[in-house]
Amino acid sequence: MQVTIDANSGYCFGVEFAIKMAEDEMEQGDTLYCLGDIVHNAMEVKRLEEKGLIIIDREQLSELQDCKVLIRAHGEPPETYKMALNNNIELIDASCPVVLKLQHRVKSAFDKMERENGQIVIYGKKGHAEVIGLTGQTQEKAIVVMKEEDLNKIDYSRPVTLFSQTTKSTKGFYALSEKIESQIREAKGELNQLDFNSNDSICRQVSNREPQLYKFSQENDVILFVSGKKSSNGKALYQVCLSQNPRSYFIENEDEILPEWLHSGDKVGICGATSTPRWLMEQVKQKVEMMEENLLPA
């Protein structure tokens, strides 16, 4: 049996940066709170909690004063910064630079759309941490769409500016963009530059993993995709694997591997989301290698 970990899988820059900042702060001995799970991976969250990181929600944040709070890679809306200022909270801001740049673009586009009676539309998961940060730039007026039925929320007689959550599928974004463009043409009879502005704001470090995973999934007999169940990016990338290899399995850790998935002569590929730590994929690899002697031939 050959077991290979995908060299391109694992933390993106933003997640790696946030975790490094958290570990550096905790090494100084100060109490450090984190607003929401630092990464959508329960195993990594548990590891950092054991080192002293305290995960809080927004309601708990409002009750804190005179302390340090980490802003994770997903970014935060303006209200979070105002609350921190009022409560004398020192923010350790680990917002991903790609997300911060997108927040600024959304804010600028929103100001323009307000002057032109237009709408900001965001392709993303409602309630996702990054999306909360983006809608916060629009006074919560942005329309969040995920599926085709969500497009009914848009008024096609008014200008539309479209952005995407940075971790969404490129294919999904362009499919949705085409549908919006088609609806505007149908409503107005024509389409000009003022009617629709589509912005592909998907992180290229994320989107480039799709073609890499297509190839990786085809090269192996079995794919073990390791990801936290909360990870939107993980769900999207797993579907890429599954589209190329029907023997693809989504697992959170090595304990979820079932022997019937594997045969003794298989080439097993292990890959993961941008929120999957390398050490976790290594543990999955070790478990598969330990199982090998008890597996049946194909």
C-alpha cells in the first residue's frame, strides 16, 4: 500500500498566521481570548485550548474588559472594534490580509451603491464568520446568496455589485454571476456597465487548490479528506475530490476511518482543507499504515 499526503493541502497563509500569533501571545503568559473558533477544525481548537486559549462568542465579548482578544483570520465587522475600544480590550488582530482587502472593497462599493440606489450581493454562507465581517461593512444591508433560490432576494431593476466570500468555489461563483446577469437582462431588456459589477474575490491560494485536487484525486485509488465539519472550504474541496474519485471519504480525524474503505494494494491519498493542520494529516497517515496488515486485497 502506498500512502501519500497531498503537498498542497493544509493551512493557508491567513490561518497559519493567526495560529502563530495566538501561540506567540500565549507564550508571554497573558490570558488570551479568541472571538470564535480560531480555525474550523475541532482538533486544532482543542490543542490550542489546552495551551490556554479561551474561545468566546460575541455576547461574552461584550462582558469583557481590560484584556486581550484575538481576531481570527476571518475578520470582524466594525462593531467589534468599537466594542473593544469602549471596553478597553486590546485586540490582537490576525485578520487575513486578503479578507481585510475585501472588506475595504465591499465598504467602498457599498458607499457607491448607496449613492446610486444599488445593492451589494455577497456569494457566501449566511452566518459564516467572514460573511459577518463583510456584511458589517454595509450596515447589514448586503444580500447574502448561496443557492439559486436566494437570488429572489435581489431587485433586478436596481444596480447590483457582486462579491464572493474568499473561500467559496470559483465554479459556483461564476455560475451564480451568470444567473444574476441573465436576470438583469430579462428585467431591463439589456445590460450595461452600471447595471452589474461582478467581482471574483475568491482567494487564489484557495481556488488554486481545486485543479491540484482534481489531479491528486485521480492519481489515488482512495481519498481520505481530512477537515473540520464546520469548514465551508473543506466541504467545497471535498466535493472536488468526490467528483473525480467515488472512493473519497470525509473524515475529521483518524478514528473515523473504516477498514472496509481500504484494500491492501490501494494507493491512498490524504488531503485536507485550508483549515486542516499538517500534524492531523500525519496522524491519519500513521493510522492507515497501521491498518494495512489487516486489510483484504482488492
